[in-house]
Amino acid sequence: MDGAAGPGDGPAREALQSLSQRLRVQEQEMELVKAALAEALRLLRLQVPPSSLQGSGTPAPPGDSLAAPPGLPPTCTPSLVSRGTQTETEVELKSSPGPPGLSNGPPAPQGASEEPSGTQSEGGGSSSSGAGSPGPPGILRPLQPPQRADTPRRNSSSSSSPSERPRQKLSRKAISSANLLVRSGSTESRGGKDPLSSPGGPGSRRSNYNLEGISVKMFLRGRPITMYIPSGIRSLEELPSGPPPETLSLDWVYGYRGRDSRSNLFVLRSGEVVYFIACVVVLYRPGGGPGGPGGGGQRHYRGHTDCVRCLAVHPDGVRVASGQTAGVDKDGKPLQPVVHIWDSETLLKLQEIGLGAFERGVGALAFSAADQGAFLCVVDDSNEHMLSVWDCSRGMKLAEIKKYKKPKFIPCFVFLPDGDILTGDSEGNILTWGRSPSDSKTPGRGGAKETYGIVAQAHAHEGSIFALCLRRDGTVLSGGGRDRRLVQWGPGLVALQEAEIPEHFGAVRAIAEGLGSELLVGTTKNALLRGDLAQGFSPVIQGHTDELWGLCTHPSQNRFLTCGHDRQLCLWDGESHALAWSIDLKETGLCADFHPSGAVVAVGLNTGRWLVLDTETREIVSDVIDGNEQLSVVRYSPDGLYLAIGSHDNVIYIYSVSSDGAKSSRFGRCMGHSSFITHLDWSKDGNFIMSNSGDYEILYWDVAGGCKQLKNRYESRDREWATYTCVLGFHVYGVWPDGSDGTDINSLCRSHNERVVAVADDFCKVHLFQYPCARAKAPSRMYGGHGSHVTSVRFTHDDSHLVSLGGKDASIFQWRVLGAGGAGPAPATPSRTPSLSPASSLDV
């Protein structure tokens, strides 16, 4: 036998695991019932005189036999209010002469409310409010102080009346359970389950008995998620409210959209280069200021609400027209395509043209030249490719016509000073079209109108010609697709000079003439090159070409690393705003993390394979495969001794790591999640892990103790975490919008100074919240610019910057973090914007 697993081993193993889990759940439910009965006894002691219990033959239990769980403030009786789809927790602190305890005992049969419960995680329990508590369901009232024995009230008599017998019977059962609880040293010894919730198997209906004031609950897709309040927080009112004093300012945008767009690169009268990516139009100053490659800098026009697809520069060299595609907002309502005309000096929008007049998007723009740009021509992306002409001063449409046949074989053209036209076709030919006199004898020539005919032809490139550019000296530049050549042509289409673009930059997509003999070239691999035909070209802007997911920041330098579906692993320098290096992973990279030393970096791929690379030599020092599912998170412990790898096979793999990070060996596996791993964080002492999964579980693990699951999650409420990237947890549950389906937040990251938390959502926005963010519907500062779901956010090592990744728009934004009272502008007062987000947000 070769030891391979038989075809039936998988289902049998799953069935065995399911039975084991059900057995554990049943054992935990028994312990919970015992705890509930014991609590019922304590309530009876507070409400019924001791003589009434002792007179019936039931011995009174010791007064100290039942105490509040560790961490519950002994002098407060809070109340927890749960309503809607997300919890609002209100804690009231009142003096209590007696011992603390529950105010909602076991529900009476006629008043009990049951909900389906989940798995044995913080997200797996279900709740019901005590039937004895007055008020609406879900409200836990403060416990009333015990009344005097001589106060007449219902069922307070010591006689053994028929109505008192069930109470006495319940008391006797509770005493028996109390004795069991007293003998148990901790919740760990009682089956490892805390007495705060009662999980059940799929489809079961169980009640949840919550200790007041030590947990909050939220719901995602109807599933309850319970989170325990740290013992140091006596009231949620003590937590910070309002948006954070810190703000974000867009510092740099990495990338250029050359992959799938044309006519996207121009030079303004100021010498700035204008191009676009995502929803941002970038104005780049080559050598015009500090902070960029060659001393360049960036400004940004951010007036668009969806991806920009085309540009046109007015003949005055100052005004710019930019057209955006159609989209949808977070509520699924369509966002109509529109054209913005704006001032490139002030970055102020001057006019909106065509709102509601275009379909799908704006595909091409051009200002008229003969009349100083008085008119704007627009072609939309509808099936008919409607061509319309607009009066720029009045914003009125003057004419439109259907372009039934979309040009497929002439990607570019240019007008020559003498009136001739040059066109570049898909076969690599440049054709010269000259004017010819009218021919009244030939039918269909239109009488006295002039016509154009081919007067010259030259085979210029292998493959399609993507760009033609008329230079100031009258020569023409052509850029080829397949051969990546840039050729300068003189009169009569005589080739004068040429240069070849390096293969890793891609083919020529657009050409613009800069100062002097300088040329700017945009490529199909989203790079912007600068140089000339004689000296060659070097990149000034580079970016990814496909969806991005992996992001990590260097532990001691202003550098960060990205990876995605284009299989490129890129290290970026945040100071010079340049690409330090990149390598081809050969597979899709989904996650990454630096070793605390910064000497190596771990990268998780979509095949279950993970690599460790030397950041200086770029050599692969470790290559390991764990399973055959994609890896969603890799994270080093803060001391660098362990590496945790979260997989879509529901397992967290733990590796011991050498001091330099170059070598690793399997230490263990954390198994217990019922869905794929999404996020994880290490504790500050490097011994424990907190993890989230695709079905909204929050689990805790003792790694140093053998990768054991900590089933008593209540005891982890005060643990301090080295990082906070888990999207589910008490400290961050306020970031979730009301009515969320559980996929609205892709990533979050707490700052190293533990003052703010940044959030990447599914609606193209980056949010900034105060930390901890443990109040429902917490207000935030909201920032747009990405044209796709934001997949990841991370702070740099000194919290001076925040980096965010756009998903399908392949953009990387570097934001400067401006502190309260710092160099940045004072934060504005936040305003409610329910159409953008259910949370209170400030759209910056």
C-alpha cells in the first residue's frame, strides 16, 4: 500500500469530527444548565427570605458560594440593550450593597425566546432576555436590591403553598448545581466553555444567558456575534466618541491606467503631466518639487465618483475635461456617467456636462481647436457609440449622431500642419491621407466637397500602432504594440530615429512631448516613462496591472510591499515614491508580512504555497506548501519566533522561525474553525493568536501551549494584541455599518500608537475611526479616490502614512496622516451622510 487515503476516508473523517463537536457542545450545554440553575438559586436568595427556603427543608447555601466572573465590577449593575441589526450597549453603574450577579435569571417557559445558535465561537451563540425582566425583549434591567422580609409581596410567604412548590423544587436543583460549580476550580475545568452562552449545532434552537455588562452583541446576516468587554471598561460611555482628530491627505498615487485606455497622457501649459488612475486625475510635476523621483511631486483632482476613462486638454493648456464610467453606489443605485471640466491650476470643477445623457460611460473626448475650444465632442460607451457635440460655455448639447460602426482597425490618427491626416492601423501601417479636388463626374463624391485619399503608405511596426504624436519640430512619433518600438518620422514618412521600450514595461500606449527633447511614454503595463530617443527611457511612475490584495509595511523603514493577481511582488519606497524592486512570483500573491527584523518577508500564494524572500538579495530562502487551498493571511509573531499562516482549508499553520527568519520548521496546527481563515493577530507576548473566519467566528489560540483552542473566550478579554487587523472583535465592532452582510469590510488596521483604526470597505472608501471603536454606528472620516473595492490598508512603521490598495483598479494610494494640532488643516465637523454610509462619516 502507498498509504494514500481511500475515497471514503474524507467523508468518514468529517462525520467523526462532526460527532465529536456535537459531543463537546452537549457537554458544554450541561455545564451551562448547571450554571443557570445555580444563578436561579442566588436570585431566589435575594428575593425570598432565607426562612422561606429553610422552612421547607432546603438548606441555605453559603453566601459566598457564587461570585461574579473575574473582571465584572463588583459595584455595578449594567444593562445591555440590543435592537436592530447591530447592538447599542448602554451601561448604567449603580451602587449595590449585595454581591453582584445576574438580573435576568432562567426564562420561564411561557416567556422564553429561542433563536437558532451557531458554532462554538464568539459569533456562534444566540441570546434571549430573561422572562422575569420587565420591559421589551432584549433589555436587561438593573437588579433591584433585596426587599425586607416583612414587606408584603406576592409569593413571599414561607408556607408551602402550591405556587411555592415549583420554586422550592428549582431551589433544590440549583443547590445541587451550585455545589458542582463550587467544586470546579475554573471554567476551563468545566469542559472549557464559559457560562455566558450556549451554542448549538446547525439548525438547533437554544437560549443564551448573558452576564450583564460583560458582553456586547452584533449581528451579521442574522447571525449573533458576542464580544466580551475588557474588565478595565466600566462603562461604554467612557469610550471615545466622534471622529478621530487625525485626518488623511492624499500624498501619492502609484500607477497609471495604460492597460485598457488610450489618449490618457497629456502635458499642460504649466509643464505638469496629466493622466489618470481609478477615480483620480493625477497632475505630476517632473522635477518640479521635493519628494518624488527626480524631485517631482503630485497634485490630484478628486471630483469624480467612479473610474475616469478619458481625458482632453483645452487649447488654453489649463482647462481639462475628464469623463467617468457608470457605476453603482453602496445601495445598488446607478451612478450616471458624466464629464467634468475643471481648472488645472486651482483644481476646482467648472462645469458638469451630460449628466444623464450618456450610457455606460464616456469613452472619448476632444475640444475643438479652430474656435479656441468653444465646443466639446463626446463619444459614449453605448452600443451605438453616440457622438455628441456640446457648447462648453452653456453646457448644452448641440447635436448627436449614432456611430453604427465602431472603428476597429485604426487605433490612432493625427492632423498634420498642411491639412493631411496620418492614421495608424492594426497591421502596423501608417497611411497618409491627402485632400483631393472634388470630382463631380464620380457618383457619390458629394459634388463640390473635398475628399481625402491615401497618398502615401509605410509599414512602420510589427503589430498594431497604438499612438501617434506630432512634435513641435513637425516630425511625427509612432508607438508600436507588439514590437515596443518608438519611431520618429520625417517628411515623406522617412524614419529618422528609433528606440525600443524594455519588455517588462510593456508596449507603447500613449506619447506626449515634454520640455525640450524630453518625451513621456505611457505603457500597457501601467508605467510612465521619461527620456528621449537618444538616451533611452527610465520609469517615473509604475504600478500593478491586475487586482491587488497583498500589502505589508516595513517594521522600521518607510517602505511597503504589494502583490496581486498580476503575479508581481513589488517593494516600494515611500520616501522617494519609487519602485525599489519587483520579481515575478509565477503565481498569484494574496498576502505578505515582514519579519520583525525586516531582513525577510513571507508571501502567501493562491495555491497553498508560501515563500520567504531575502529583502536585499531578493532570493527565495524558503519555499513551503501547506494544503492546496489559497492562503489569506501570513503573520509573524512580534518576537519573530513564530510564523502563522491562515488558509482557506480552515487551518492556521504555525512554524518556528530562526532568529534571522531564513529557516522555519512546522510547530503545529490550529484546527477548530468551521470556515476559511480571513484575519489573525498575535498577542504582544507572542504566545496567543486571535483569528476570524469566513463565517464570522472569533477564536483564540494558545500557540506556546501547543496550538490549543481557548474555549473560554471570556478569559481573553483583557489580552493585549501586538497588531489589530481582525475585522471582528470588541475593540472594532463599531466600524461595521448597520445592516452589513458581513463582506462590507475587507481590511482594517490599528495604528501603532493605538489611537486610530483605518478601514477598507467594499464601496471604494477608506475610513478613519477612533480606537477603540466599540460604539455602534461610530462616526468616521471617509475618503474616496479608489475606483474599486479597497482590499487592504496598513500604517507605516511610524504612523506617518497610511497605504491603501484598490482591488480591480490596481491602484496604490499613500495617505499622509495629519495629527490634531499638527501641520495639517484642522479637521472639519463631521456630517451625517446616510446615502454614502449608515455610519456618520466625513467625506474628505
